[in-house]
Amino acid sequence: MEILTSCPLGTEIKAVKVDIFKINGWTGENEVSWEFNWEQLKETGIDGLSGEITVNFPQSPFQPETVLVDLKNTEQLVSKFITPNYDYFGDRITFEITLLPYYLPIKEISYEKMFSPSEKNDTILLVDGKKMHVNRAFLSYHSDFFRGLFSSNFKEGQMDEIPIEEVSYKDLGLLLSSFHSTPVFPNDKTVDKLLEMADRFGTPSVIGIVEYHLIHNSKIKNERMMWMADNYKMPELLEKTIREMSSIEKAKALKASPEYKKLSNEAKAKVLDRLMELI
């Protein structure tokens, strides 16, 4: 049996390995397997690929067979058993692959449910006319702002319901949910607001969580991440983004970006040191 390939995959799925081998000497069945590798597509933010492989038999009257495909792992094997038709000498198969990317929806978070009354909570924050039930000790541990607010030096520290001004319920919920007992992890859509809120309310643990996301999972442009790292004091991210400037062309792109003007003199000095390494 000979395999002819017709595979309109596009340029993103770089490696599709096709193997065929006999697995049963009595029946003559063969297993055709397609090995997919779509790591580059994963880096663009998609969560998986779904579609089908159509197996055709151009030299025999057999009807095409369809193999359903659902790729959740970046390296995945899909197999199909084929019984060769020995009535047709030189029997061949062809296959066509059609795949579409899909994105898993981001779960909607209910802050009302997350910060509802509980025996673990002992304080109420009033934000935008809504109540957030929180634990003083836990919040004080994570936030310099709330540690000071709950101290005896402020009248709010003696109140059962404490108003928090100049912040929206949604934004404060986003911040507090990142170190909740059932935490909500950052994504590229929330990192800007999280960093802004973490800086205002003095929550270094949140900055650390965001830094980890930006280093390992983010698709944000390197120039913007460099500014974030510099502005919010994320040293590992700053080192990584400067190291990513690996050519003169990338250095020119950084210089032309709006973020470069906002970098501190210290960060610009590190960029210059990196540039000297490239010359």
C-alpha cells in the first residue's frame, strides 16, 4: 500500500509525520498514524485544533473514510486502521487534513460569590456601593495598604464596614481574587490592571504572580514587557526581555517603540550593555 499526501495544513503546523506498518499478519490490516506537532501555533494563544482527516482510495471503489481529530496536546498521535484491497494492484491511499483552531472561553468570575459572607471572614469592604466580605488577617498579610488600614492608627481599623474609595468593585475584585483561597490566575488581558492595582495596594505577591505569567506564558510584545518589568520592579522579567534583544534589528525596534522613552535610566543602561554585546 502506497501513501500519497495531500495536506493543506498551512505553514503553522511544521511537522506532520505519517507512518504505515502491518500490525496483523492474518488480516493484513495496517495502521496509518499521523504525528502532529503544533507548538508554534500554541504560542499564538490557541488552545487546540479540531477537524478531520479524509482518507481516500483513488484506485479502488472504497468510499472515503473520515478520521475525527481533536488536538489538545502540542505533540499528539492520531491513528486509523486500514484494510488493503488486494484486488487492486498497487493500492494507494491519499489523505486530506482540515483543522481549525479553537480557544477555550475564559471562565466568568463572580466576585459576589467569591466575596460573599463566610465564617472565615470578619470584615466588610464597601466598594462602589457593594459589599466585599474579607478576612482582616489574611488581607493584611498580603497587602501593605490593608495592613495599615486595619491598624489601630486609623479609624477604619475599628469599623466593621470600611469604605474603599477611588477604586471600582471589579478592579479590587480582580486584585483580591489573585490571592484568594481559589485564586484566579492572570492572563494577558488582566496583567496591566493587576500591576496597577498591586502597586497601589502594596501586594508584592501579586506582582510576583504576574511576573511568572509574563515570563512563561505571555504573548505581549517584548518592548512592552520590558517597560512593565522596569516600572513595576520585576528583575527576572527585565533580564529576560533585555536578553531577548538578540540582534541590532531588535535593538532598533526597541529604540523606535514608545516604551523605550518611558524606561528608567538604569534600564536604558542595561539595554546599552546588551547592545555592546551585539556589536
